Amino acid sequence: MYNALMASIKINRQHFYHNLNQIALQTGSVESIAIVLKDNAYGHGLKLIAKLASEFGVKHAVVSKTSEAREIDGLFETVLILCDSMVKEEKYTFAINSLDDIAHTQKGVNVELKVDTGMHRNGIHIDELDEALLRIKEQGLTLKGVMTHYRSADELSSELFWQQKRFDEVKKRVVKAGFASVRFHSHNSATILRVKSFTEDLVRVGIGAYGYNELPKAYDRVLLKPVLSLHVKRVASRHLKAGERVGYGGDFRASKPMLVSTYDLGYGDGWCRGQSHTPYITEDGFKILGRVSMDFITLESKEEEICVMRDAQKAAKQLGTISYEVTTALSTEIPRSIIEQK
Ligand SMILES: *Cc1c(COP(=O)(O)O)cnc(C)c1O
């Protein structure tokens, strides 16, 4: 049978578990980890990562949409849905991003109230807290959690601390209002990797679980291991004479005779097109020659398979972006498989 050429993604189980272990050391237990699986698990593969996380013992998941929750809910005790219309479902909790959300939600739905403590993206204003709690009661919603999100936990500043202070105030007021069994959570990866003590119920960990510590080098940093690597297969090879050019616009010009090959990856697969005058160089030292096409790149190589990326943070530096964007952009069509490797 014809075997379609296709780039592939390998997911390193040991590296993923190493990262989850490091997070669990910070929180004190695996039970308090909620794995963030939005956007195809940051491009790593929703179902695959959900399965691995569940096998590791992770009990809670966070996604963006209900459709994502439906694919993985069998594996977790709770699934927090960050931004979708709310339905009544035992395992699901829905983030309330505004006062309007409360009015539009039917009785009995599980909700987690997001409070804006300074990021000014989603969540009710801190001054609206009492009103929100009252409306949640009146509307008959089940308040399962109260959360906030920090805007600069990964920056060398004291900003995180005033936001945390505000959230402490929120917690007191929620308890005082008579909500007893509410889970409180505010930490993302940068926060849990930064703080020395953890006293909340849950940490919402995304990028750290996938192997990237985004804290500046100045911090005493926990070593994490990239989970994803991206591999390409050779499509065709040719000899270039000195002076011949490669690809659209002929941006690359061979200064000497060379053997080049195309490989099955392009911006159609979610690989960043970048700039041909500052070409991407793989970790094994292969430079992308000329422009990235929709489905192909050209490298000076005749190897059958090449690893284009094994560290999205390093790749992101070259491409002028962040690890999150590099992995999340990778097409869902690229086959993903698990590898076992220390
Ligand atoms: C995406 C997201 C996270 C995870 O952030 P990381 O930096 O990847 O750990 C946590 N909380 C919320 C609300 C998010 O949207």
C-alpha cells in the first residue's frame, strides 16, 4: 500500500512524566495537578496527552471548549472548560468570565468563577465579587471553584505578589459568603515553578508539563524536558551547480556544488514560514535553504529522516516567537506517536 509521506511528531513519555513529577514536587501531590489540554494539548495531541496524563495519575483537566472535553472526559474526575456555553454535566465545570455569563446559565450547572486580579482579560472585576456570588446563588448555579490568572508570573518583578494578595482577599470573601467546598486555583506553570510554597487546591499546568520553563535564567530553575519532537522524511534529492537557486523566489543561491533534498514539512503543516534571510537551523545543524513552501522545506542533506525540532523553546528563539506558538501551530493532521526514551 502507498504510504503517504508525512512529517511526524514523537511524544516522549519519560520526559512528560519527568515534568509532571517536577510539578508534583512543587505542589506536594499529583492530586493537585490539572493538566491544561486546550488547543490540541498545545499541539502535542489531545487524546494522546490526556491518556498519558491519566496513566500518570492526573485527575483533573482543563480545556477551552466542550467539544474537547467530550473527547477526554472518561479519563478524568473533573474537566474545567474555560470558554464555551455552559451545559449541565456532572464532571464539567465552566469558567464564568463575566457577570453576563451568570445570567445566561441554567440552574444546576457547575461553575468556577474567574476573578480579574490584574490581568484584565477575562473574569469579573474584583469589585463585582459580592454581586457575582449573590447572583450565582440566586440563579441556582453550583459554585465549584474560584480562580484567577496572573499576567506576569514569568517576569522578574514583584507584580505576581500584589495579584496574589488580591486573590487572597477574594478567597476570604468567598468563604465568608458561605461557600464551603470551593476549590481555589491561580497558578499556571510559571507561577508553580517560581513559588516556594503552595497552599491552593489545584495548579493549572500547561507549558511546564510539555517541558518548557519560561522563567528567566535569573531564577533557580527547575529542569524540564521537552516532550515533543518533530521529524521529517526525504521526498526528493538533486545536485545543484554553483549559482543555482532553490525554491520560490530563488532566495537561496548555491555558492558551490551541493546535494540537497526536499522534506515533507511546510507552513501548511503549521511550521512557521519565517524569513529566508535568517533561515531556521535544526538542532543537528541543517539549515533550511530558501523559502519554506506550503508542504516542503529544502535541506542540504540526503538523509531519509531528519529531526527538525526537539526543543520548541530554542526553535521559538530562532523564529522570533514563543514555545507555545511553535507547538500549538503544528497541524492536527501530523501523526503523533509515543516514544520511550530517557
Ligand atoms: C492556558 C492557561 C493556563 C496554562 O498556562 P501555562 O502557562 O501554559 O501553564 C492556565 N490557566 C488558564 C486560565 C489558561 O488559559
